[in-house]
Amino acid sequence: MTVKEYLNLFSNNGLVKVQVKFKDHDDSVATQTMNPIEINELISSSGKEFITQMTFDDWLFEIYKYEIDPIKNIITIRAKKSSSNG
């Protein structure tokens, strides 16, 4: 399975804001924008499930929740540090 890098996922064009919130971690990454069709980037290559791991500046994190707010046009990715990071 190929792990996707957050900064390479979205076009940064569009009206939907993508933000990341880290559990037990104060770091932050750039907020991006996307078009709604780009939600496909959050789906596994098999097309059967959402991705549950992602890298942020080459650091591996586990994705434990996606939140979609259709009124505010915001997707929030909730991530926690992977035990693989040591």
C-alpha cells in the first residue's frame, strides 16, 4: 500500500477548505483548498475504504476521523502520530 503525502493530495484550487487537526500534537500543516470531486484522494486504491494512513512532511500519521461540514465547505482530517514513527 502506498501512503499518500498530504501536501500532494489536493489542487489548492476550489472552494472546499481542507484542514488537519493532530491528536495530542501541537504541530500544524498548511490548510489547503480543493474541489469536491477531489474527495476521491481520500479513498484507498481499491476503492473500498478511506485511507487510514497519511504522511505530513514525510512523518507517518494514522487518520482516525474525517469530518465534512457541507455548510462551511470544510473537510477536517483528524490524525494521530503513528506508532511506526518510534
